[in-house]
Amino acid sequence: MKLIWKRILIFGLFSFLVAFLISCDELTKLSTTTGLPSTGTQSTTSSSVITTTTVKPITTTQAPITTTYSDQTLPITTIPSTTDDTSSDLTTTISTDIVTTTVSQPIDVTTVAKVSVSAIIVSGSSRIQAGTSSAYSAQVFPENATDKQVVWSVVPGTGQATINASGVLVGTSAGTVTVVATASNQVIGSRTVTITPGKINVETVTISGPNEIALNHTGVFIANVLPVNATDQTVMWSVSPLTGNATITQNGTLTPSQMGTVVVVAIVDGVPAEKTITITSAIIPLSSVSVVAPENIIEFEEHEIEFTVSPEDATYSTVSWAVINGTGEAVISPAGLLTAMKPGTVTIRVTVDNVVGFIEKTILDRPNLVTEFVTSRNGYFYEGESETPFRFLGTNNYNLHYKSDAMIDDVIIQAADMGIKVIRMWAFFDGWEDEGRANYAYGQIAPGVYDKTPKEYFGETLYDRNTGLEKDPVHILDRVDYTIRRAGQYGIRVELVLTNYYPEFGGMQMYANWYNTLNPGANVSKTAFYTNETMKGWYKDWISYVANRTNQLTGVKYKDDPTIFSWGLANEPDGAGVPTWAAEMSAYLKNTVGVKQMVTASAQGSLGNAPATLEINKNTAEGRIAPDDDFSYSFVRSGIGGSFYGYGTAVNHWALLQIDTLDYVTAHLYVDHWGVSNDRAIEYGEKFIKDHIALAKYWGKPFVLEEYGAMRASMSESKRVHRDLAYDVWNRAVYEMGGAGSMFWILTGIEDSPDADANGNYPDFDGFRVLNDGGSTSLLLKKYAQLFNNEIESIEREARVYLLSPLLSEITKSGNYKIEAKVIPEDKVVANVYLYVHGQAPISMTAQTSDPYRTGIYSHTLTMTNIEPGEDYTIKVVVKFTDDSTLETEVRNIRRYKYLELDTLYDMDFNSEQQINFQTFGSYEATLRSINHNKTLEMLQLDVLNLNVNWSEHKVKLIAFPLTSGGLPMVPNTFRVQYTTYYNKAIVDALPNSGSCVLKNYIALEPGWVKTGIDQNNVSIATIRTNAAKDDSDPTKRSDYGIRWIDLNQDQVATDNE
């Protein structure tokens, strides 16, 4: 709007100017062209009129002239003349300010008027000093102006001055003024004059310049004067010799003549300054440079690169490094620290001043640091012939078998930095389904088909979902090759898992799908995987193929490579058939295939088949516990609170312990998934670990906590378990009970595709991600790695306090909120634990002494209704010990929930020509077979095959172009997603009518696959049917769900599939 007004104003001024110029032109025409054949001039002032009139009558008769004065009598001179010109009769009145002349016959009139001042130029100094004077003159235009007199004045600006009638200006105060000359007709001329203060004395002088000057060089010095507007800034330079000598010019250029020290002196307005200068030996010109590098440059190691100069005493000032990559790759820091990235040749170049030196080096492969197999004996792991048990901290990563070199490298390097010794990964990719397409990877795409690409076998071409370009998928065993090689180079072993109980990456369900496809009429489920001979044969063929594969990078067969720690038969096999199947497959790997590594079922553990109670020690274990081992444990088959525990209790862990061809047993621990309440979760996990280790010792097998995790607190499924406290307690239990190792889920690193999170890392999809980022969790795990690796004897522990609730600042709808903190005093004694609430006196918290599993926990319940909706409690917990020392937790906010009604910011119109891109992110117990965009019906049609009779889930990523941005007024950077879900009637009709059969609709957000709206949009099958049966006129009938016919094929015929 401002711009519009500016334009209007400018246009108006321009219009006015044009009008003014036109008016002046017209006035000129009127004054010079009267329509008479004679001319006249007239000059007018405010007090007199001088008129000269030439009269040319038609005849030779002299014409009379009548002159009328308006208010006073003035002299007038009439000059008769004659003319032969003719003109028509005309009476003309010529008016001035005070006189009117009337001609009453045909005449020619020429009036000579007064010449007005049109412009004035003021000349004189533009700068004078306060207290002094300066004369100014005015040049008046035109030169023939009648009255050239001007009146002088001065207009103050930031300064002050006076001026007399002769134009002499006297400055009185510093600043600016405007000198103005005004003509009698108010035409003005002006000049801006700056009045400077009276003489400003120099206060301080400092000298800038080099501290050292070579004998054969010169140096330039500058005198810095304050104040900067001092009147006299003339510098007088001189040199006072000390141990050296030099000369200096009056522009500050110093020329040394003798090594040593001199004093440079600058005097400005009587104020001196000094600077002591060292004159050094002469600079020796540099003739050549040579690069000095270590003999062996190893991939992914840092190497310090040096250089030498000739002559040795040559002097130089700048050094810069660069690497020119050839077949190898490296980077180098400004200090000459080289990081080798890829084997091959590189050229290292150094530039010293303008002299270049270089050397070509070959980056060597890192040597394989793993040379001995790890074996199991007497309940422990041992590396080679060592008599010291091999214990380790490990991790899991499920994407190493299909990701890029850079991502694999990053995980391996981060694992090595943390001290991790074993990484569990997948060595399978069964079938060719959505995950293969989404991840551009394949393995066994059909039974016995291991080496054909999807394009070769199915004729299917893949396109990069981000670029749209054709993209070739990778074979997962090529990625496994790379991972094994890299792991070995960093002293890390890998456990290779050979299939999956779940449908991610195919798994057992894919074997069942293959069987059903190849055997029309068959309808086996994945549980047949343990017993069906055909399916078992396919599995044996695959694991034999993998074990006998020769690594394309190392040349070593998998089954002969000590870098492979062990073989996991399947990820979390479940069901009653697992023990028999595990015994058969482990024997097959060991006795038929001939693997030299250990084998484990890789099951998640369960104690449902163990004895109700069991005393475990060297006397009861029948020789499976060494005579000198004082281990003793009273096993009770009960979890905290009396329940059994372990997800998947159908696994007979007790039976797995007794299979000779299984070298060790495992368990997995996920209290968030198992529904354990957060006030029991950590203790529950601790007993779970101890019980499994004790039973493993009883049967003389090593135990590995193969997976465990506490979910990120911001995940909606999270039980809000304090991760650092849980990982400390659980790892301590593994170590102190004599467990062989623990492997947290999941270590990730960078993500080099557009799917990366905001920090460039692999997204935290499941909420269990651990980064080697220097945070508290990674530092804790590093300490345990040192402990398991025998690098330290124990972890030094100080008193600490954990705020258990709230784990995060949060919003609650509850009327009450329980604050809990756990204090671990170590060698201190707790005096008091206080809850500090902003604006209130400290509140003494209550110790939970009645519960033996809640030792050290203090609590207090806040009443949320004491504050208004939308307001916060700001809290922290402070522990005071008897020695007067204190500890306190981080500060958290608890806000009372305030309902917001949000308007829709963005609606996706599926009926428009909007570009839509779909990406699947895997599934649980379901397969997404196709996605179709039906523009006519404004629908997305997802063909999802349910693989589980109980529940299933499929993840679909929907990207809209252009991407939405902005946000709602009260919640910035947000938008609302609104959608309607239609389920196939034939499928829904087959579902039971019980209230437990529920359809759940929710949305998951990236990054982190954070689920929102869980259990807020549930609808049961019974409710849908009841509501659909109601008449439309029934006021109780809901319109937001029910039965609606969607004519998918637009044939106007309703079918079951519609």
C-alpha cells in the first residue's frame, strides 16, 4: 500500500509540474503574442510601472493614448510613431499591478516589462571552523535582471551561525547550516556549510605495524590518532636504536640496517607514541619443497603428512595442502592430517608460499584384524585357544545388507569407536515384494533363484522414487560381502541371521506364499515352515548357498571366515515347533554344510516351560558348572508381580537349552512392546535377564542378551522408561551374572538418501535408535564395552538421580500427575528428596519403601486442576545427602491440557491432476500388493493382503507435490490430515462380530515414524454393523461410519468386491 501511495504522490507531483510548466508557457505566449502587429515591453515592480508603448495607427494620424493609473499618479512618457501597417479595429487593455493602459483604436503595442530574477548561485567555502568567518557572494541570473539585490540569511541545521547583510558568515557551533540569498521576488539560492569545531587536540597515539622485520625487508607503520577528528594529525616519525638500527621515512616506512631491536617513535601534535621492533636475520628465498608421508597409508586411518624445504633455513609464510584423488580417495586438513577413504593411488600436494611439492601414495586396504574363531565351551565364549572368556558389547543393524558403502562404513566406524565387538545383521531377502522395491534390493527372489535380478526374472524395471531415473537393485549378499570385510578390518565380528519369523524382508511367510502359489489349493501358514519338508528344503538350500558363498572382496568362503561370529537360524522364531526345527537346522549347518562358526536359534527367550523353581549351582547342574565356580541362584518362574514374561511364550526356551548343536542361547527384551508398566519395567527386565542367564548356566551354555531396547519417550507406544537407567541396570545384570554379551537395538549412522532425518541420519523409525553422538546413552554403552572387553575392571559410579516421570516436558489431560525420581546414592546417605515447583515452597517427596522392587524411588502427586488449562508446572527434583552435598534433575514442564479446534490448512484433492508418489515402508503381517489412484471416485485404493488372523499393519508414505508449508495460527508449521477409510465388505463380513475385533485408523509422521491418533479413531466391526442396520431417519445413526457401496468399476452393478 505504501508503494501505491508513493506512486500516486509522485504521479501527482509530476502532473502538477507539467501543469505548471504548461501554465508558464501560456503566460509567456500571452505576454508576447497579443494578436497585434506591434510590439511592446513592460517592466513591473510592486510600487511602480514603467511602460513604453509604440503606437502604429492604420493612418498616419497620431493616435491618442489614454493611460489610467489604479491608485496613484506616476510619470508616463508617450512616444508617437507612424506606420504603414494595417490592422483591424481593436481595443486592448494591458494591466499591471497598479496601472492600466487603454488604447482605443487600431494600434500595434510593444510593452517592455521588468526583468525578474530567475536563479541565484551562492559561492563560498563549504567548511569553516567555529569562531571564524567567511564571506559568501551571490550570482544572480539572468544577468540583465532589473533588481539584483539579495537579502542574506542563515538556516541552522545541526550547527549554528550568523550572517550579516554583506554575506559574511560567522560559525558559532559545530554542525551544518544553510546560507541563503533571497531576491526581491523571493527567488533564493543556498549553500550548505559545515562548521567544524575549534582546534581539536590529539589525546592519544598508537603505532600499528609488524613486531618483527627481516634485515632485508622493510616495514610500514601507521600512527593511529585519537580522537579521529583531531585538527592536526601530522606525524613526525623517528627511530631510536637499541641493539639494532634502522631508518624511517616520514610516510612510516622503516628500513633495517642492523639486527637487534629499535624503537619506532611517532609524534602527532606533540603527543608521542613508541613501538619496539625486532629486526631479524634476512629472509632466505625458498627454492623447493618435498612432501614426507608415512610408508604405509591405511584406509580409513588418519596420517600426519609433513614437508621439508630447501634450503633448510629458507623462510616462508604460508602453507596449504591438497589431495588429488586417483584410483583412491583421501581428504587432508589444513594442518596436513590425511584421512584415507578408499584404497588406490592419490597425489598429496603442498604449496609453501608459491613453491609446490607433491608425492604419489597408494592407500592400502586395512588388514583383517579378526583371525580366530570364537567358540563355545563350558558356558563361555573363547577366542581361539585363549583361556580368557570372550565377552562383548554388541548391537544390531537391519539395513547393512542393502545400504550403500558410505552407510555401512559409518556404522562400522561408529561401532568400532564405541568398542562394539559383534554386530547382528540380516543375510536374507526372501521374495520380491514391496520392501525389495522400496529398498532396491533382492536376494532369493524365488525358491532356488539366487542370482537373477528382478528385471531378469520378472521383467520388472525399478525407478528411483526421488529422481525418477532407472535404478538397478543390489544383491544383498554383495552388501554382506562388503560388511564382513569392513567389520573384520575394524576387529568386529558379525552374526548372520538367515530368515525372519516376521514378514519384513520376506521371512517365513514368503516361504508359505511360495508353497501356496506352487501348490494350488494349499493354504499353509508360516508355522508350516518348521515342518513342511518342501519349505524346509528351500530354506536348507538358501543357508547352504550363503554359507558356501565366497566373499567377492576377501576371497574367503563365509563358512571359513572367523569374522562371522555365528549363524542365527531366524530372527525371533516363534511357536511350538521351534525346538525340533532348530535342532535339525543347526545340525544341518554344522554337520552337512560344515560351518566353522557357532549356531544359535536367535530366539527371544521365554520361561514358560522352565521348572517352577530351581536351585542352580555347581551341585545341581550335574557337572555343567565348573567345580571352582561358586555361582548360585534360586530360580522362580515368575516375573515382577507374579506374571510370566517374554513375548512369544510358545517358544520352549527350556528345550532350546538342551540342543547340543546350538552353541548358545539368546533372549530379547522390549518392555515397551510387552505392556509392562513403567513403574516395573526396569526391574522386570533385570529379573528377566538374570533368570535366563541362570538357566543357561545350569545347562552349560553361554547366554547373550541379543536384542534389547527402551523406546524413545516421545513415541506414542513408549512406556516412558528411562533409557539410561534401564541400559545401566540391564547391562550390569548381564555382566555381574556372568552373561557372555549384550547387544542393544539399534546402532545406526548416516543416511545418504533423501530419506535422511533433519540431521542426515538414518531415521529413528521404531524409537530404539542409538547414535554414537556423545550423548549420555552412547557414553554409557562405551563404558560397558570397556568393561566387557576387559579394558577396565569396573565402572566408577557416583551418586546420581534420575527423573522417571515426567521423562519429557509434556501435556496431560489427567487431574493428577505423579512425579517420580530414582536416587542411587552409592556410598552416600540420603537425607531428603525435595520436589521444587516454580512459585511454591519445596515439597518433601515420599520414599516407596513398601515395594522391594522400587528401592530408591521417591514420588509426589501434583493436582493439575489447581492450575488453569494451558498453564504449566515447572518442576525439578533435588536430593540432599547427609554430607550436605546435593544432586538435582533436569527441569521439566507439565502442562494442563487445553483443547484446540484446528482448521484444515491443506486438503489434498485427489480429483485434480496432482502428482502423487507412494513409498512403502514395510509391513507387519501384511503385504501391500498394489496402489491405485481412482480419480473418478477420488480415492486411493490399496490392495493389502492380511497374513495374520489376529492383526496386521502396513506402512505407506504419501508425498504430495508441491509440499505443504506454513502452519496454523496457534500451532506453527503444522497441518491437519483428514481422510476416510473404506474396507472391502467381503473382508469385513468375514471378521468376527466380537467387540474385540477393531479397525484402528491412525497416522504416522516422519522423521521417526511417530504415530499419532492411536486408539482415538477405533471402530469395532460390531459397531459398524449395528450402525449400518439402522434406518437413515434414526437420529442415533452416525454418518461418519457405516456401509457404503463404492462402484469401483463404474458398471452400476454392486458386487461383493465393492
